[in-house]
Amino acid sequence: MSSHDACTPTVASKDSFGHFAACASTYLGSHWAFAVAIAVIVIWGITGPFFHYSDTWQLIINTGTTIVTFLMVFLIQNTQNRDARAMNLKLNELIRAIESARNQMIDIEHLSDSDLDLLAVKYEKLRSHQATPHKSINEVATLKS
């Protein structure tokens, strides 16, 4: 997928921030954006002697990087949220489509941390019992229920 593809809306959407965040993430995550950031730092460093390495000269880079970092946190979080949601929906579809999968696993990301911890313990027990060849099928089946 090219950078242009990520910024071309495929569906009419009212989520203008989501569209902006996707475009910004695409462009700001590119090698060109990284090269520009390096160039800004090099130029700032070169100008140091002209400004006698003053407090104002240092404040310029500190303020600029703080602002950019602050704004990037929101763009990255939006992108992460969207990606996680899409991944969960894809997994939900796979669970739904596979006949032997348990549909109770759909949307478990909405469970509390303690409920997720209980599920993790249950699957760890199941995994460890299945890895042990001397366990009977009845013992493993009991863990599955």
C-alpha cells in the first residue's frame, strides 16, 4: 500500500480526525519525515555557534520537540486504537467462522482484567496438561469445560 492509498478515503466518513490521523501517521512514519527531523537537528546544531549556544537557542529545540512529541502521542494512540479494533474484529470473524471455536471468546477484550486473568490461567492449565503426555483424556476434557 502506498502512502497515497492510506490517505485516500475508501468510504465516505464523518471521522475526519481518524482520516487525518491515518494520513499523518503514514507520512510522519516515513523515511522522509525521519530525514527531515535529522536535518532540523543538524541545522539547529550548526546554528549553535552563531547564537553562542544561548538559552534561547536551546529553548527552541526543546520547545519544538516537546510540542511535536505531545501531538504525536495522540496520533499514535488513535492509530493504535484503530489497528487494535480492526484486529479484534478480524479475530471475532475467524472465531465465528470456525465451527469448533468457542463463540464465547468473541469480544473478550471487553472483559475486566480479573476475568481475563482467569481465562489466562485456564488456558495455561490446558496448555500444560496437553503438553504432559501422561494426562488422561478425561483430565484434559475436564479442564476444557
